[in-house]
Amino acid sequence: MLVLSRHRDESIMIGDNIVITIVDIRGDKVRLGIQAPSSVPVHREEIYKAIQREASATTLDAAKVAHS
């Protein structure tokens, strides 16, 4: 894991087309702005995991139906 220190309004580049900008810092919370192509999905981790769980459940349900 790469760990970087940034100040408000400073950015981090990921590849050539993803920019993460520190928008605000309040106490223990940091607000990030993310610029990425629309073809790159961007989700909070907990949302991403929920999407993955739902996709897995859907795949399992489809497999059960196929074997019935």
C-alpha cells in the first residue's frame, strides 16, 4: 500500500486519467473528489462489497435453477 500525505486542494494521479483531490479535512474526516472516466466504476468500499455479494447470490441462484 502506498501511503501519501496531502493537503487540502492537492491531488493524486492514478494512471493517466484518474485524479483524487483532497476537497476538505474536518477532524477525522477527509472529503475526496474523484475524477475518472465514466467507464471506470467508483464506489465506496462497503457499496462495492454489497454489489459483489448481490452478484454472487444472483449467480448462485441462477446455478440452482439451471440444475433443477
